[in-house]
Amino acid sequence: MTKHYFAVCAYRESPYLEACLSSLKMQKGRCNVIVCTSTPNEHIMGLCVKYGFPLYVREGEPSLRDDWNFAAETAEALGASLLTIAHQDDRYAPEYSERVTKYFEFGAINMVVTRCDNIDEHGRKFTGKAERVKRFLRWPLSVWALSSTMWGKMHALKYGNAIPCPGVTYNLDLLELPIFDNDYRFVIDWEAFRKIAELPGQIVACEEPLVEIRLHKDSETVNTMNNDLRYKEELEMFKSFHSEGVAKFIARFYKGAGKNYGR
């Protein structure tokens, strides 16, 4: 039987961490939850004690890439076959583990991607244009016959990253660690997904709203939308799929759209 782990990457003193941990405590499916951090503090430790989740501390400076890889390596060492790297601001539906793990019973599936809805700092749902576009780009992944084809997998990546990182469950039995082995700062997951898409096997989309991504003024997504380095990294990614002219056109479009992200 496969073992599903949630590895929560916790940073500093997030006011939303408890809501995330509470949602994982209520999972209906059989799963394990661990918390990983490179910024240990009383807030994180107290919540781990409250919910009964073990805490693992990575030495060194905080880094998305290093922290995500640490979470994956820790889960694998504990016996995980399936891994969801949970983001501390987000909430997971009680059915998440139960629904997602069933997909891995069929075929060689590298990743299962779930639909993620946006919520604000108060937990209220809203649907922005960006999310509607991402769902359109992901549609081949929800068609079983297309989810193993290069065309189907790249359709979700070549016009922008339509795979929401908090809604991904990785098959550690098929993927080699580290999963995030690039030097990017902002498109770490996008490049990782591109490499996984090039591997044999499926990337399957479950378009049930099983995750709620919290967008607020202090969230990483909102704060970096108009960052120049992010634009350069996104341009590099588009160049890996398209000619330079097409890549620049799409990258400029995304940079402009970032001003209205979530609307």
C-alpha cells in the first residue's frame, strides 16, 4: 500500500499556518503529516505540539528550493511513496488525500495535479482570470489518453505554468530526488514540472476544488508578480518552449497581466 505524506513548509510566524494544519488533521484518507522549517520558532513548535505533527528543522538560510527539497527528502526517508508539499497559507479539503491517492492505483503516474481555488486573507473564495486560463491550459491532463503524451503534458506548461504547486502530489517511487534541481528563484517549480513532463509516465489533473490558495498582501505570489528577476526567469522558461520572438511576446503579456493577478 502506498504511503501518502503531507510535508508542510512553515516559515516564520504565519497567521494562517494553523488553518493549514487543521485542514490536514481532518483528512479522511490515510496519510501522514510532517512539518518542515528552516526558521524554527515557538509559534511553529507550539502548533506542531497542538496538532501532534512532528517537526523537522533544516539548518541554513531559508530557501524555497532547499526547503522543498528538504521536505521531499525527509518524507522519503520516513517511507513516503506519495508526497504533497503543502504551503502554510493554504487549506486542503478533507477529501484531498482520499481522492488523489486513488489515481496512483492506475498506470505509471508521476504527478497528480488538483484544481486550486483562490481565497483572500479572510478565507473568502474568488475566481480571477488567471485561474480560468490555467484551467484551460490544464485540460489535456484531465483526459486519460492525453495525460501521458508530450503534447498533453507540455500544453499545461508552454504558455505559462498552469500547474499550481500546492496542489501537486508527487510519486516518489518514480521520481528521483532532488525534485527541484535548478538555480531559479521564482520559477523553481515550473522548471521542475517541465523536467518531469519530459519523463515517461503521466501527469494527471483532478479538476475537483481540493485546495484553497490564500492570496494576501504578504504572500509570495502577490509580492513577486512584477519583479524584474521573475520576468527574466519566466522569459527563459518561455524560450525553452518557443522562439525568442514568441517567448518575449508571451512574457510581456504575463508581466502586464500580473498587475491584475487574481482579478
